[in-house]
Amino acid sequence: MTETLQNYITIAFIIVGAGCFALTPLAIAYFLAPRKPSVIKNDTYECGLKSEGDSWIQFKLQYYLYALAFVIFDIEAIFIYPWAVTFTEIGIGGFLAMALFVLILAESLIYLWAKGLLEWQ
């Protein structure tokens, strides 16, 4: 057996083990949990209070834009940390690539700011 095949078999065992580790408690709970449905247990509630009205409400698009901007800059932070750790080893090519990445994200911030999407109304 080659070393590559042995590595793939090891990875397969890890995946199967992780799946069993995640699914075993769910299966145990499914088979052993008591089932006593009632009207009170199946009733919907919000924060312990009986819900009133329709659950479909109009959602402001501005909240979505805030979330999207957060994700963009959160991903930027995720990429900048490893870059900062290896800054001395990556050379000028790595620096220019990250500078381009940061400039593109800065452009998106300037665009959001110019459109007035960062102002809370």
C-alpha cells in the first residue's frame, strides 16, 4: 500500500469518526427522549409570551447591507492576520497582493460611505 493511499484512508477514518461523533448523541436522544406532545408544547411563543400577529413582517434592506459590509470587513481581517504573521517571508509580491486586496476593500467602504448606507436612520 502506498503512502498516498494510506493518507487517504486515514482521512476517511477521521471523517467517519467525526460523523459518528456528531450523530451518536442525536441518535441516542431520538430513541431515548420522552415524547409527550401537548397543545401547550406545540404552541408558538416569542420570549415566553404568546405571539401575536403575522410573523411575516417587512424587513428593512439597510440591515442586510450592514450585515454584508460586516462580512466583507470580517473576511478582510481573517486574511490580514496570517499575512501579518508571514510578512517578512512573503516578499514584495505578497505585499503587493495584500495591498491590492486592501485597496479593493477600501474602495467598497468608500462606496458605501458615499451612498450614505453607513448612516443609521
